[in-house]
Amino acid sequence: MNKIGFIGAGNMASSIIGGLLNAGFNAANIRASDPSPMEHIRQLGIELMPDNQSLARWADIIVLAVKPQALQSACTQISEQVSQRHLILSIAAGIRSTSISNWLAADVACVRVMPNTPALLGLGMSGLYATPQTSEEQVKQATDIMETTGRVIRFNNEAMIDAVTAVSGSGPAYYFLLMEAMIKAAVQQGLSEDDARLLVIQTALGAATMAQQSDVEVDELRRRVTSPGGTTEQAIKTLLDGDFMQLVNNAVDAAARRSIELSDEMDRNT
Ligand SMILES: NC(=O)c1ccc[n+]([C@@H]2O[C@H](COP(=O)([O-])OP(=O)(O)OC[C@H]3O[C@@H](n4cnc5c(N)ncnc54)[C@H](OP(=O)(O)O)[C@@H]3O)[C@@H](O)[C@H]2O)c1
């Protein structure tokens, strides 16, 4: 059984550790190291190590779960302990695998993952890229870990992680914004805040579940609920006349470009 060590025991580490325990991973094979771990992590019953170096010595799989700006320092701290027997799994947004290898000063197997916040509920979506040094068995180990928090797609081109960041990484915020706008519009129609919130969130959940379970594409689902001359048609026409499709495309493109910029900045500092 592989020993999984988390460097950084914050929100995302806590989601993944919770997912692993729920999936039946043995708590004795999971440890973390963090100068100020989340209280929740302590309650999960895993052992906390006194420092990153002892964690790296103990672990077979090292999950880098610190904020991007703290990653270089965390990698430098463990560079002497990391060897070819390790699998490095980084969930840090915007840090390329080449930066991680340089900071670790080791030619190790490295899997870069972009998760999202619904991982907290086991409804996450992760994009995964594995460097050529990573064996298929190690890719499976990384996939198995992330699948305990939701779904996983593997990409063979690391640049796709910027697209994943722009779509599913940042995506929950886009849906929250649409919900926010709909709640405000519902209140404008005279509904109470509480009723507006329930109407909007339950509708979002129902629509997402229908889209997930249906065997037809989302544009067809939309057409099926848009009767000619009806109410939905008026709303959809208003959105499309306001260039909704182009606006969403511009938003995703801006996020992807920012992800590339942030990675470039990190590369320059390497
Ligand atoms: N949350 C998300 O939705 C999300 C989505 C996609 C990707 N990610 C990625 O996941 C990573 C973690 O995010 P998060 O939201 O879980 O952050 P977080 O809650 O701030 O957790 C990070 C933890 O790492 C600790 N830490 C800092 N430096 C350390 C070091 N050298 N060694 C050990 N621990 C250290 C921090 O302690 P201090 O607080 O004392 O600094 C903190 O407890 C980030 O890189 C982020 O890009 C997060």
C-alpha cells in the first residue's frame, strides 16, 4: 500500500484526505505536514508530521497542496529527501511541472492536477497531466487519489491544464455569478430573498442533473424547453441578443490567458 504524504494541510488537502478515507484508504497510510493545519484535518485522525522533510522521507506519494506562492519554498525544503522512488502530485494552480522539477532538483515522476472546489463534496472535476517520467501505474495511483473527490480527465499536453483552469477550475464562480444575477432578478420580480434562492439553486441542480443524465446535447435540451412564442424563448433571445455566447467565450479566454501569464511569471522566477 502506498504511503501518501500531504505538504500543506488546508482546504484542498482536507477535501482529498476526506475523499480518500471515505473511499476506504487506510488512515495509517496518510500523513500531512503543515505549520498551521486546518482543525478539520486533526479530526480526520491522520498523523501530522513535524516537518516537510520527515514527511518526504516517509511518503511514497507526495501531494503538494500549498498555495502556489508557497510552492517553491516547500519544494526546496524537501529537495534532498526526494528521489526517483517518489511520485509528486501537485495541485497548485498555475505552476508548471518543469518549475516543480527544477525546484526539487530531481528528475522525478510528476503529475499536475487542476481540481476545483466542489471536490469538498465529492463532486469535483480535475484535469490531470503526467510528465513522461511518470509510469502508467503512477498515473493510475494519481487518478485513483483524485477520483475520490469526483471525476478526472487525463491530458497528454500540459498546456490543456490552462484550459481546464479556465473552464472547471474557475467554473464554479461563473455558475455562482449566474445564480447571483438570477436571484437579484427574481427579487426584482417581487419574490422574497429566501424563495428566490431556493428557486434558483434547485433549478441549477435540476438542470445540471438533467444535462448529466440525458443522452442528448445541452443545446438540444435547451431547445426542448424553449417553446416557440413562449416565455423561455423571450429570455433566451434577450441573452443571445446581448451576445451571451461571445461574452462567455471571452470570459473563459481571459481566464486561460491569465493562467498562462501566471505560469510564465513563475517560470521566470525559477
Ligand atoms: N481551493 C480551491 O478551490 C483550489 C482549486 C484548485 C487548485 N487549488 C490549489 O490547491 C492548493 C491549496 O489550496 P488551498 O485552498 O487548500 O490552500 P490553503 O487552505 O491555504 O492550504 C494551504 C496550507 O499550506 C500551508 N503551508 C504554507 N506553506 C507551507 C509549507 N512550506 N509547508 C507545509 N505547509 C505549508 C498553509 O499554512 P499557512 O496558512 O500558515 O500559510 C495552509 O495551511 C493551491 O496551490 C491552489 O492553487 C485550490
